[in-house]
Amino acid sequence: MLTVRLPAIRGYGSVLVVPVALLLVLCLVIQCSLDAGAQSPTMRVDWVALSNPTRELDHATAVCEAGDLIYVVGVQGLAFNGRDAYLRVEMRFKSNGSIAGYWSPGFPDPLADCVIVGDRLYAVSWSSAHVIMVSDLNLNFPGIVIPRGYRPEFGGGLTAITSHGNHLYVAGFERVGEAYRWIVLKLDAGNLAFVKKYTSNATLRSEVYSVAVNPVTRHLWVIGGQFFPLYFAGGFRIEILDLDLNLVRVISRDDWSAALTIGFDENGYAYLGGVRLVSEYNMSGFIARYDMNGNEVALKEMPGRMVYKLLYSSGYLYVTTVEYHFEERTGMPRSKLTLEVFDKNLNDIGRLVLEENAIIFPIPFGKMAFNGRSLYIPGSKIVESEGEWEGLWAVYSISISPPELGTTTEAYTRVEPPSVETQRTTTPVPLALLIAVALVAIVVAWLLLTRRK
């Protein structure tokens, strides 16, 4: 047995035993509380907004945010046979998800991703024309343009966009015969003038799904592969460029996988999410962590689901996953849409189910948006209507509170007229306040005992 003997300090030894023991017990309780889940942020669905502009598949691919509004871009009228697709842009209020405006001109230019620079919204289209949508933040006089001074050599599409300084970086692919090759365009954000183009080596049916700038190295990471539901060809690929579009490094794997989404932490580590084909009709998601030089340092397999969107903020990795199963009665694929939270070491620390038994059709472009308080997730939800299937445009707003803050989430609202559902939850008193009160009580008790002695 371990025996601890507390030394007497000039007559105070017997008095110190009680407060010291209490303090040790309190430290153990605090540590256990922290280990038991205090590190997990509080997550709550604020509202879900659904749009149904057509009887075909309508899908929100990306969200950007500024001020009191979010800007949601995507595609409407995508026929389930894959033939027709038209662009759509929505403005919605952050407070309750209600519509503030939209633009749907009937142009066959489905939007894949967006970015806001200054007072302008930019979005890229995967149509073969290599066009970019540009608008002010009120959706006044939006338009579709080809960058000034740029002439596409081949068909293909622009599928991802980001910015750094006064420049836009637009990534996509060109079809060269039966092969695809990646491209990255550097554009002036002020006038959309073409600055430079990077062209990769041609690969078999490999597309770009995301692009982002490492905040530490200032390198551009372009990621992709080949993804179709239940079909893959080749493996995932990373191309790292400097901001002048000079190639730094290429990382690739031939394991029937695709890297779909990327985020960086404040130390320059990259987090990639995607999906791998394990066997026919069997997929496994993954999250891979890379150091700033592109060396893989950790890999987390996520069997039975795909990593759909990923975003890093303040020590947490927010990951949207889609888990599939087949309904026995109808044979239709059903999905569980979940927001999962991980720490930097890819430990699972929390999750929130967004859709329990829905039909989700994931389009592997675009990104989520986060303003430090709310996370906005784009997507779609397929429903049956009058014996036919329709795909609803969907946006989810999730309130995120760090564990030490404690918040009250006012309402959950599903913006799906005419019904509105609300409920209220309250987070308990913050742990830090309880700790402070307990410490003060111990000090006061010790002083009283000392005086009596």
C-alpha cells in the first residue's frame, strides 16, 4: 500500500491535512470531468432549410458566409439520368434560414464551389465552358463570365475555388481524349483577369474536388481522384503548388479511393477526407492527416460511410459523413447523415445525427462554412412525391459552442413551409465556474480552521 505522509509545518500540519486532501480530491474530479467529455463542443441543429425548385434533383454544393447572410450555390433540375443541370444561388438569413433572395436564370452551368472576396461572391461551374459566376453580395446584376484573357483548350469543368490576397485560385480538369488532366488558374480577383495556368500530367478519369491554401507554408493543395457512387477508377491524388503555380510535390495512391475535402490547422497540418472502395457495394471513409510537407502522419478508417465535407476550426475537426444501408422492404438505399467531431489526433469526441433514415445523393464538390458560432452544411435530400422521386435542396445550420462557454440554443427550425418545428435546450452551468466556487470554498474553510487553531 502506498502511504503519503504530509509534513507538519510549525504546528499547522494537522490543519493542512483537510484542505490539502480536499484539493487533491477536487483535482481528480476535475481531471475526470475533463476526460469524460468536457472537451467536446456543444452542437445543436438551429434550422434546416429545404427548397424544391424542380421535380428533378436539386442539390446545394457549397456555402459561403458574410454578415447576416449565407450564400448557397449548387444545381437544380439535374435529371436522374444525368443530362440536364442548371445553376442556382440562394441568399438566406443566418438567424432562421429564411430566403433573402435567389438567382436561377436557367443557364446550364451547375455550380460546384464558391468563395467571397471583399464585396463579391464568386462561384465556379463544372460545365464544359469553364465559366465563373460573379455577383455583389446582394445578388444584384449577377453574371456568368470566362476569365479575361483565358481561352479553354479542351472541355472539362471548374470544380473548386479559393483565394489568397488579391488573387483567386480556380481548379478543375480538362478532358484530353479518354484521359483527364488537372488545371489550376490564377486570376486577379478585382477584374477576373487571367494571370497564369498550371496543367498537370494526364490521368485516367481523375477530377479535382477541393483546393485550399496552407496558412503556414502558403502552398496550394489541390486534391481529388475519381468518385461516383459505387464506382471508382484509380486512386486519390494531391498536388502541392506554390502561389505562383509552380509544382512542389505530387502524392498519389492506387487504392480505389478519392480525396474529396480538405482543411488545415494553425500549425499547417492538413486533414483530408474521402472514401475508398473496399469491395463491390462496400465503401469505407477515411481521414488522413499530413504534415506541412505532405508526409502522412495519421490515418483513420471509417468503415461503412463516406467523408462528405470537412472543416477545421480552433482545435476541432468537423466532419460530415454519409452512412448507407439498404431498406429491406423496398430495396432502396437509405442514409444516415451525421456531423462528427474529432480532435487533432483524429480521436472521435462527439457526433450529431442530422438525418436518420433519408436518401442522400452526395455530389463531391463544394464546402461548408463556419463563422465561429454556426456551421452551415449544404446537401440534398431525396423524397418520394406522387410516386416519383424528387431531390430537395438542403442547408443545415448547426450552432457550435466551445465546452467552456455554455450556451442556450433558442430554437430548432425546419424551414419547410408551412410547418415549423421548435424546441429548446439549455446547457448546464459551465464547469469552470463550479471549479472556481469550489476552490474559494476550500480556501475559506482552511482560513477558518487556521484561526481556530
